[in-house]
Amino acid sequence: MCQFIESIRVENHRFQHLEDHIRRLEQTWLHHYGHLSQDRSKLDALIDSLIIPDQLGAEVYKARLVYGLSIDSLTFTPYTPKLVRTLMPVMADALDYRFKYTDRSALDTCLANRGGADDVLLIKNGFVTDTSFSNVIVLKDATWLTPSTYLLNGTCRQRLIRQGLVREATIRLEDLSDCQEIRLINAMLDPWTQPAVTVLTPFF
């Protein structure tokens, strides 16, 4: 049976943007367990189990929820952003990561091809998608764009589009040479405070 993950930012003893995560959790749960949708109580019980321990301070924590039909685990760890300054383009034509699975073996295989870079920029059929752990946004002509060919429709990505701060666009690898900045986004990262990244010359 599949297992899934939600990574949720906790700050000042509060889940950040919890409604976005619940929306994705519901979509994932109903897609895989839709035959049980008549018993909404199972899903409601899962959501109601999202409780922050009293002993957590005001610092930033990463809540890692592992779930299937019910919660398998909910852990909280102090969060330090991963420092990524360089990306290596890696071909990933067959990669499918529409849902946030615990099984990241396909992503890890791609990551192993990063060479001397900090992470990978996954290219599917010539189009820019994501890194191994984030969506991307690119600045072009004073407009922030995000690939319409994403692998995982991240909660931060959806929110920035909804707020009108970012818009979807078709972005090929060669288009990046015309972009002024590239940044990484996910539920744990503040896109406006993270350093810009550089895409290295690929091996292929």
C-alpha cells in the first residue's frame, strides 16, 4: 500500500498554511482511496490528528506527516534550510511524481547524477520541471514564472499562483539563459529570502 508525506512548516507553535496541506491531503487520499469516500470519518480523523506538541518552542520546525488510510507517523524536527546554489540539469523523461510519495527512489537516482552541483534540475522531454525537493520559479522581464510542466504541484507553488505573484509558463531548458534569476520554493522555504541558484552546463 502506498504511503505519502506532507511536510508542513511550523513556526510560533502554529502550522503554516495548513489549509493548503489539508487540501492536498484530501486530494491524495480521495484519489487513492476514493472507494472509501463515503466514510468521510476516516479522513476527518486523520486531519484531526494534526496536533503540535506543547513542548515545541517558537522556532521553525518541520512537521513530517506520513500517512496512508490513517496517520502512520507525525514527527517534528528543528528546521535548517538546505543550502543550494547550483543545479545540474538531469534528463528525467519517465519520472512521475504527481503525489508526494514516501518512495523517493526515482528522485534519488536522478540526484545521484548531480555531479559537483548541490542538486538537480529535472528535465522532462526538454521541459523544466522541479528539483529533487522543490518547485522552481524564474524571473524573466520582471515577471516570476513557474514551469507548467511541474512534477509535483507544491502547496507553495499553488499559493503563489493564486496570489498572483507567480504565473505558469512553458519553460524549456534553453529558455533559462534569458532569465535573470532562478529560485527554489516549497512549503518550508520563503522564496523571497532564499539565494538565487545557478544552473550548470549539463553533461548531455
